[in-house]
Amino acid sequence: MLRVLCLLRPWRPLRARGCASDGAAGGSEIQVRALAGPDQGITEILMNRPSARNALGNVFVSELLETLAQLREDRQVRVLLFRSGVKGVFCADLKEREQMSEAEVGVFVQRLRGLMNDIAAFPAPTIAAMDGFALGGGLELALACDLRVAASSAVMGLIETTRGLLPGAGGTQRLPRCLGVALAKELIFTGRRLSGTEAHVLGLVNHAVAQNEEGDAAYQRARALAQEILPQAPIAVRLGKVAIDRGTENIPTRDRLEGMAAFREKRTPKFVGK
């Protein structure tokens, strides 16, 4: 696949208020980069907790919640892409839960559920680039995204039943919506792990691609998918997401009128995002 040249802005942390990262050298576990040039409008969230293989910990969740809250107000974000900075891993299950008390687990699971709901409700399209393991809460995070792209060698599954747990962050609702009730029950009851190729056959991911030497094949395909979304009318895309998620159909926007006029006049539409 040919890679489109794009201008990259540096990664930057959007720190959660009142939190400090437990990452190496005090680095942020969640970082953000807005692409420039022909990819302007694509914003990437980098999950970067190598010491725990991107496990969903308290700091990780706090930083991601704060980042989403800030990006939600940014109208320049046309597509939001989730990727990993840890090779071989997308996002892992919660490891700290084993050290939590029952009360602490309850509070944390509620926060985790709120995080997944925030991802699902993000106004712009979201894409998960799954270049490695996505187990338990990691797959629940991917399920909260609108679109999923996986390396064929990636491994994913809601494996909570193998540990005496249940998927607590929305997986029991989102997996049936994605695959149907019977198949979702089978995967949850068995705790089965799927490769990216198997997940694509079932419809769990939109695309599966052979992994490359750099280990970022899913990210490259996800970015290409984001590039396909960029030229479309931004308000129509956002309302299309609402229509699918909530059943709304009316889109009384200036872009809608421009799109219809351009179709009649056989010209390229000039969308203004209003």
C-alpha cells in the first residue's frame, strides 16, 4: 500500500487535572497529535503505557477521559484515531484489579464504563487501529469506536469469563450489536480469543491487514480509512453517526444545501462545516 505523505505535528500530552502519570520518567500515558497537510482534520490518540502493556489503570483512564473532554470541543477534529505506542499491544485488560478491594473495583468499573460511553458518544468518527493484543477492556475500548482495523496477527477477545469476571465496560451490549446475540454469547461464554483475520470474517473488525516490519499495518490502514472520510461534509458525517446511533434523520445544514446544489450543477461541493 502506498503511504500518503503527511506533515506530522509532535505528540503532546493533555494531562488529566490532579493526576500524575506512573509512566517512565513521568511521561504521559495518553498523548495527542493532530496531523497536518493533506491529513489535516485527523487527530490521533497514542496510548503509551509500556511498563504495563497499555493496561487500563487509574492514571490511564483519567488522562484519556480528560483528553476526550478537551477534544470533544475542538471542531477541527474530523476523525479521531486510537493507536498504541507499545509494539504488539493495542490495549490490555486491567491488571491492577487484582490488587483492588471489592469497593475499589466497583468504583473503577463505573469510571471505565463512563470512559467507553464517552468514546462511543464522541461527535466525530472514531477508529481503533489494533496492531496487537486487545483483550478484555482493550477490546471493549475498540468496540466503543465506530470503526476497527486490525492486523491479521492481532489477538482479541472478551476473556473475562476465564477469570471469573464479566465484561463490565459495555462489552455485553456492544458485542451483540456488532455480531448478533447468539455469536456474542458464544464468544463471551467461551472467552475465546480471535485473530485479526478471524475477527474480520465474523464482522468484528472492518478490515484486517497483514502486519508489516514496523508493526503498524493496522494504523496505516486506519489512517487511509480516515483519509476517505476527510473530504465528506463534516456536519453530515457527524449527523450520520447520530442517525445510525440514535435514529435521527433530519440534517438541516448549509452543507446539505451545498451538496444538493453541487450534485445538480455537476461540480465538486465546497463544504464549510455549517
